[in-house]
Amino acid sequence: MQFDDDANLDSSEVRDVRGSRVPGGKATIGGGIVGFIALLVGVLFGVGPDQLGLSSDEQEPTVSASGQAQVQEGCRTGRDANTREDCRILGVVNSVQDYWRAEFTRRGVRYGDAKTVFFSHRVPTACGTASSAVGPFYCPGDRQVYLDLGFFDELRTKFGSTGGPFAQAYVVAHEYGHHVQNAMGTLARAQDGRQGADSNAVRVELQADCYAGVWAHHATRTPDEKSGKPLITQLTEQDIRDGLDAAAAVGDDRIQEKFQGRVTPESWTHGSAAQRQQWFYNGFRTGDTARCDTFR
């Protein structure tokens, strides 16, 4: 995955609170759909409810002076995105939102931007206070994506993904798929609390995988609103293989086999490795959101 060296990155789409101190008491699980969605993410990444670190405490973190400045001052151009991980994630966020803004405009609908929050250890959200153990997640309550960059190391070391820049991009694009679902009203279908291979929870996750693939299809052709040129200039076959490998690594069956030694489809919340690969690739192959109807 290669960015245009001369492209300008928009750091306003990321809020960096790494190194911040977050006050708060005992961790509990938040209620409603927002708590449920975070719970699904926690189950996906092999942690139990007692490890999720969610509470109703929504105090703002005490932000260190080096927080947001790391992105604002260090991530200015595509050249930075080609050399620094946090800048690369910022570049992906910019590209993903460039695509969805254009797609929503084509449909005559306004796209509402969603920031990505870089955090470490613990962060307050409208869904409750979350720990890094939850993994990357989207909170519909404040319409933000939350990401501890340390997760990408775990994706390789804990879940066995080959890794690579596009594996990271797949994760980010998947979370923005949930933002798109929230705007379209489909995200709430996961609120029924059901689990299993045919549950709405699984269908919501597979659709987000498909939306990630749709963005990937258009990534090298989606112009930045300011420059008129795509931020991403190259995606290789290896990039797509890395994305497919990451999708498989976080399949319910792979995770259950690895961490509990058996596969129990009745408790699935995100879909099998094969399903996740299938729907990501379906979106990438067609580039058509209409081909992402996992509820049919």
C-alpha cells in the first residue's frame, strides 16, 4: 500500500489521546446497544465480560501535551504515511472517509464524518470507559472509532495474521463500515442480543467486512477533496492477501479453535474465517455496496 508522497493529510479526522490519564472507578459493562456492540468486540478478541473494562464513567481524559501534537505535527503528508504507523492509519482514515463522502453524495445523502481516537490502555466513550482489551471498536453513541495501535501487534502475535499495512487498513475500514451502517440504520439490527451463525450480529459484521472491501476497490481512484488526487496510489495483490488473511484471523471459528479448543457456531458474533474473507472479497471484487446485503 503506497500513499502519494505529496498528498496532504487531514489530522482533524483523528484525535490522539495516547499517554492520557483517564480517571474512573471499577469497570462494568455498559447497557443498551452501545454496550452490546463493545461486548461483541470483546468476545471476538477472546476476552470475557470481566476483562472488557467498560463502565458508565464518561469523564474526559487528562491529555498529555505530547498527545494530539504527535499527529498534528508529525503526520502532514503522504510521505509521513509511508514511513510512520500512526500517520499511515490517519491516511487510511482520510481515504476511507473521502470514499464514503463521495458515495453518500452520489446518493443524495449527507455523510457525517467520524473521528478515530488513538488511545492507550483506557479511554472514556459514550459507550462507557473501554480498555485496550476490547480491541478496535466503533461507538455509535459518539460516532467515533477507537483504536489502540498496540492491537496491530496482537493481530500478528496473538491471532496469527501475517500483518502488513493493509491488514491495518482492513481493520480501520471495517470499523468505518459500522459507521456507515449506523448512518443507514442497519447497525441497530444487532441489538436483539442473539448470537449464532445466522444471527443479525454476524450479518452486521460481515456487511462491515464487505464495506471495507468496497472501499479497497475504490481506494486508488477516490480523489482527496482538496487535491483532487487519490491519497493511495497503489494496492498490490499482496496487500489484498494481507487483508484477507487478517479477516480470516479474526473469524469466530479460528478464534474459538485457538483459545477454547473447539468451535461452537451457536455462540458466533462475527462469522467464520471463510465468511469474513468471502464478504471482504465480494466488496473488493464488485466495488458495489448493493452487493453487501448480508441480510438477504
